[in-house]
Amino acid sequence: MGYSKHSELFLSMELSIYSTVISYTSMASEQEVAAVGRILINPKQDLTTRFRALFTLRNLGGLEAIEWISQTFVDDSALLKHELAYCLGQMQDERAIPTLETVLKDTTQEPMVRHEAGEALGAIGNPVVLDLLKEYSEDPVIEVAETCQLAVRRLEWLMSGGDQKGEEGSDGNPYCSVDPAPPAQKKTVSELRTQLLDERLPLFERYKAMFALRNLGTEEAVLALGDGLQCSSALFRHEIGYVLGQIQHPASIPQLQAGLERDEENAMVRHECAEALGAIGKEECMKILERYRKDKERVVKESCEVALDMLEYENSKQFQYADGLLRLQGEQ
């Protein structure tokens, strides 16, 4: 993830909008939450409008917001359902656990949706889900299995007090995201790149290098992360796309473009590359996304539509991306 698990989407914008919406959204009434929720669940609404409603609910939080988000898992858009799960994880509200457990167990859901549900259970951080995650660590869908393995490792890290003591000698996370792994201890970019790309290491250790490189955010770190788009795990490549979207560094554009353009690439990876290009927000990104907004893969097509909306936001004077309440006011 997002923000951007999911999020993946738009966590790269979290700092820029969260402080501006918190005082406003904290005063939202139950009726206003319901009005935004009805936009989210309405398949006749544009997907971009529904995404903005989703992130409004994510920022509002609370049981009513969780219930509206949970209702929407019957939708036929895998991209939207993936983002629903991502937002529930980032909210870190234990009341979302039953919904996420149901989604993870539901083999009729798309792999990218089940994967995001597993990651969200790890993000919430309650060890009550540990046995379930261990069970699905052996799921026949490799992206789901790897996600649950990472979530197990994260819960074990939390249970050992990792979030209290932090990773000694590591840089903090400037993006306000709840990540699948903590950042590695401070090392050179070269050392972190070696750890990132070493496929003999457990995925959790490689993710730690990934988030350490993201937190550095230099051009050298960005180029090292981009090399991860050649690794064998689709889940790993998808997370690389996510963190490059968070960093928003133009040096990653060529590698993200190549990832989006590979027709044989996993759609989950192509979707993250598209959203990362939208987060970067440059004119050349818009041209790339316009070419793929009618892609034969629905999740890629929809990701380009949402990314173009995000790109428009990045280049506008709009007050906030998660503007569901403001839109309601405008309609009154």
C-alpha cells in the first residue's frame, strides 16, 4: 500500500491532506457519513468519485465508515475492492477484522483483493488473526500466501515489542503509512540494494530494505528500488511500484513506464505502476496513462482512470483529494 496497499493508493499524498481534513471531518454527522457511504456503494457513480468517497470515509473513521466500506466488497471492480481492504487496514480499527477475515477466506474474490485483506489484517496488528494468517500462508495463490507470510512476520515483530523500540538506527517513516515491514537499519544505498534484490533472503528482510530505501528518498535510492521491478515475485514488484508512488520522484518514471507497458506483467504490478505515475504527476506521466486508459485488463484500465484523476488533483488548486464532504456541501 496506498496514499497508495493499496494502496495500496494515494498514501504519497497523506501528509498533504490529512492535517487539512482532520478538524473538518471530525465534525461529520452520522447522516453525512451515510451520504458519503451511499456514493461509495453506488456502481452508477464514476469510479474516481467513489475513490474520493472511500478516502473520505477512511479519514473519517469510526464504525459507520467501516460498515459502509465493508458493504462494498460485493462490487465487481477488483481495483475498488482492493482499495477498500487497504483503507480498512490503514484505519487500524479492530472492528474491521471480521470483514477482512471473510474476504481473505473467500476464494471467489480476486487474488489482489484477498492479498490486500491479508495485508490489512497484519496492518491492524491484533494477534487474534495470527492462526488464520498462518493457515493462509500456504494458500495456493502465491500472492496471497506471500502476503500472509509477511503479515505473520509483522505480527510477530509487534508481539516482540518492535513498534515500541523501533528498528534501532533506522530512519522513520515520513509517509504516515502502516507498512508490511519496518525499515532496515541504516546502511548505504548500495548495501540496502543488495539486501533488496537478494532473492535468497526472506521476503520480510527484503521488504525492510525496501522501506529503508523509500525513507531515504534520494535519486540513488529511487533507482535502486526501480531495479526491484525485475525481481521474480509479483507481490514484491507490486510493492516496489507502491513505494515509488509514495516517493513521487521523477527518476522512477522510465522504470514505472516499462512496468506498465509490459503486457505479460502481472496486472497487480501494472496497476501499481500506473498509480505511481499518477502520484508523480508530471506531464509525461499523463501521456503514458492516457495511452493505457483503455487497456484490455480492467484493473489496469481503471487504475489509469484513477491515476489521471490523482494527477489532475496534484496539478490543481483543489483543497483536498478526499473531498466527499465538500462535494456534498456543494450539492446542497
